[in-house]
Amino acid sequence: MDLRPVCFVLGILLSILAVAMTLPAIVDYAFGHRDWEVFLAAAAVTLFVGVALILSTRSGWHGFSLRQAFVMTASAWVVIAFFGALPLAFSELKLDMTDAFFESMSGITTTGSTVIVGLDNAPPGILLWRAILQWLGGIGIIVMALAILPILQVGGMQIFRVEAFETSEKVLPRAAQMAGEISIVYVGLTFVTAVLLWTAGMSGFDALAHAMTAIATGGFSTRDASLGAFNVPAIHWIVIATMILGSVPFVLYLRVLRGDARSLFRDGQVRWMIAILFGASMITLLWLLSEGFYNSSHDAARHAVFNVVSVMTGTGYSSTDFGMWGGFPSTLLFVLMFIGGCAGSTTCGIKIFRFQVIYAEAHAQLRKLIQPNGIFIPYYAGKPIPEGVAQSVMGFFFLYGAAFATLALGLGFMGLDFTTAVSGAATAISNVGPGLGEIIGASGSFATLPDGAKWLLSVGMLLGRLELFTILVLFLPAFWRA
């Protein structure tokens, strides 16, 4: 396989990453932290490798084959996570390579699980770098979901293939054009959120960091207590709105800007997502009120909606320790971890559209049982669902369940208790962030887990972020013989 196209794209991505490293360097220098030297050194190394890859592979190839696209997609996240870990490993936090890679992988996959304790006193450059990793990961997954995964026919994503991406030769230039258009929207939403959070009472630095991780549905905070450290109702409602906006297909924003505002409300994924969020929030609110957790119904509603939205969208913020709410809310939030938001957004999880496809297929099968001689065709978005899409979605569900079980068993084998192992596997493969229980719950961290568990969770984060098939196909001998 000719890996020159893969290396060329990796070189571009590493060069962008190196430029991004200069931003926390400037912040640390302005605040008088010596970590600015670490960021500049890491930026120099990353830029050197990136430019070397570009110069050595800039000619002699034309377009991507499907196999090259698979390799590029998987290797991009691994390579960026490795180089993104360099500032974390050599900063004053003194993280070992396992913790640094875990934190970087959690950032770039927008998971939000953290091994850093003492965020309130951490250097500002590190806090900003964590936010930048998630912000870059958010825009990266949007472009990948729109341009790459439909071509690779991963987990039913081919249902979103558009005419401009019919051939792999058109992927790179069209993806670059779409990335430019979406980036404008992405930056705009980040800026508006930052301004709103600042006016609501956050400092400028905290407002920017949380705006970046909220729109990316990433969940890295600048405080150990997450958004619970900012007990201001306006801040929580602004973040709730931003998390939902980050979970909507970003192509819909482009249609709205072009004058088709109704498309945002006609989209079946968006309607299903809002309905599930509303229903789960109301159930949680009723539980909190009936159990007397809050004296104020407004406070109960705010915490219920915030944590339901945060968990289902895979953001992973917490406004309070929801593990203290009892067994039922914890079970509900555990189930919501797997659902996720819409395809083409920054969220992960199984995704709403797959539940829609499975529902349509199941409904058709039930009607077939009643009328065996009838012909019942499942539909999605008003169009018949191609057989290949249904098969891909069912295959995705099987692999998702198998991967979750394998991760949970592996974590249990390493000595983790049941709650930590099962919720850790769920939060990793769904890219949510916090798990359940005292160790990795909303008020805990992943710092005390054994190194083997952190590496296993890093693999789980990568699998979940890249929709499973993209990684697992690389382990098939036939893939390399083709």
C-alpha cells in the first residue's frame, strides 16, 4: 500500500497541531509560568515532523483509495494524541507517558475523562491546551463524519453520502471546502458562547475554555468540580444550550444560513434527540422532587436537565455529583450514555439515526408477522432504507455491544470493581467522560486506575470515536492483502 497520501495528510495535521501549541505557550508566558518553554519545544518537534512528512510525500500520488482512507483516519487520531501528549508529559504536572497519552486521547476524542487532580491550581497553558485538543477533535469528527465515513460505509453512515463524495478522489478537496464552511459556524458558536458565559459571570479565560469544550461536547473543565464550581443558573443554562447545539448535524446550520431555517426542525434526528432529552429530563426532575433532593423546583430542573444533556450528548460536565441521586437516576444516565446525539455533530455514542433505522426495521418486521404475505418497506427520512444500510447498522450494534463487553471484562480482570469496570467501559466507548461510582464518578477521576486500565480505556475511546469499524478493519489480514 502506498502510504504517501496518508503521511502527507498526517504532516498537515501535525503542522496545525504545532501552531495550536503556540497559543498555550503565549498564555503561560503572559502569566509567568515556565511551561511556555515546554509548549514551544513540543511545537518545534511536532512542526519538524509535520513539515518533514509533507516535504517527503508531497508529490507522486493522486487521490485516496478506500484502504488508504481507513489507514489515514485511524492513524490521524493516534498520531495527534501522541504528539498532543508531549506538553502534558513535560509540563510542571509531571504526568508519566501513560497519563499524558490518556489525557491527550481523552481530549482529541472529546471524551472528557481526566487523570489530572488539582485543576483549580493547574497552569493556565495546560488548561487551555486541554480545551484546544477537544475543540480540534470536535471539528475533526464533524468533517470525518460528513466526508470520510459515508465513503467507507461505516456503520450505516453511507446513508448520509452526498453526490459530491461519490468517489474517493473527491473526498480531500471537498472535505477541505466543507471544513472551511463548517469552521466558520463552529468558531461563531464558540465565540458567542464565550461572550455569553463571560457576561454571566465567568472570567474571560474560563469562559473561552468552557465555550470550546461545550461546543465540542468534550467536557474538559478548568475546575475539579466541573460546572459545579460555577453555581450560577445562567451559566448552566447557557452551557445546556451549547451542548445541544453541538449535538445537532452541522450541515443543518449551513442550510439555515442559506435561508432554509425550517430544515433544522424538520430533521428526524433532531426531533428524536430533543424528545429523548425532554423525556429523560422530566423523569429525572420528578424523581429529584419526589425524593426531596432540592427545595427549589428551579434548582431541581436545572440540575436534572444539565446532567441529562451532558451525559447523553457525551459532554461529561457535571453540575453536581449525580451519583448521590440514587439508583434510578444513575441507571437512567447509564442508559443515556450509549445513545449519543446526531450524526454529523461533535457527539459520539451509538447515534440517533441508528436507533431510527433499527426502529423502522423492527416495525416492518412486526407488521410482517401480522401479515406474512404483505410487503413492508422500512423508511428513513421519507426514503426506503437500503438493505446495505440496515445490515451495517445491525453489524454496528453487535460490534458495539461486543466491544463494550470486552472492555468491561478487561477492566474487571485488572481488579476494578463492577461499577467502575462497567461504567468505565461505557463512558470510554461512548466518549462521555465521567463514569459511575466513587472512583470515576462525577466527583472522581481516573488517576488512581492502574496503567493497564488507562491504556485499555484509551483504546476504547479511539474505538468509540472512530465508529469501531474504522479501527477493527485494520486487523483483518484480508485488508492488507487486498
